[in-house]
Amino acid sequence: MQVDRRVAASRPGPRPEPPEDLLGQACALVRLCGQDAAMAAVLLTLVLVGTVTRLAAGPPGAAALALLPVLAGSFATSASLAVRSRRTMVAVLGEVRGRTGAPLDPSVPWTTFASAAALDAGVRDRELRRLLSAAHRCGELSWRAVAWGVTTAVLFLFWTLAAAAGGG
């Protein structure tokens, strides 16, 4: 038994990560996704308020009207990416809870209701890896939402300049 451990420890290649590390990584990614979505929401809110305020002041010039669909498209892209990130994570959490027999109510502790025993190590690791994979995907979506939010803010600045130069 001791020899088997030494041989396994000396083999090259990735070492299995403890479940606590996987869960910690997934939780950190989910927190970052939330922060990214909040940043995108703040940017989009500022752009929306600025655009509505400018349009309420009077019709902008022709150049500003030509840029408005581009601004709206960028806004919609950022908002849809932020929503997709959130919906993806909620859907994956629901699937994992359903496969493991955990209660579907997120406020209920994560224990199986079929028995008082913990999940099998293989099932637990597989589900944790699914969660980590989903957290990575959501992180990518939320980062893209922030990037599109910044693009929307820059386009808003150009739109505002075009509206001011157009005499509106």
C-alpha cells in the first residue's frame, strides 16, 4: 500500500484537486461574474440615462441619429451577455441540484434528501467540475458584457459629440 502511494506520487501529470479547491474556484468565479455584471449594469445605466436626457432636450442632428442604432446595438449586446451569464449559472445550478437529489430551493442546505449519506466521491467530483466549467463560461460571458459596456460608453461619447456638433 505504501509503495503504491509513492509510485502514484511520482507519476508526472496533473494531480487531482481536492473538492474544496474546485468549489472555492467556482465560488470565486461566480463572485467575479456578479461584479462584472454589476459593472456592466452601471455603465449601461449611465448610457441609458444620458441618452434619454439628451433625446429629451431635443432631436439630435442627422449624424447623431445615424449613430443611434449602433449605440443601441452595442447596449443590447452588453445587456444580453450579462443576462445570459446569470441565466446560465442559475440553469446549471438547477441541473446539478436535480442530478444530486439536492433540494431545488437555493436557501435549503446542500444535502441529498434521498439519504443522510454524503454524495459518492465520483459523483461529487463530476458535479463540481460541471459547476466549475459553468462558472468559467459565465465568467467569459460577464467579461464580454463589461467589454461591450465599455464599448457602449465610448460610442455614447461619440454620439454625444455628434449630437452637439449637429446643432441639436
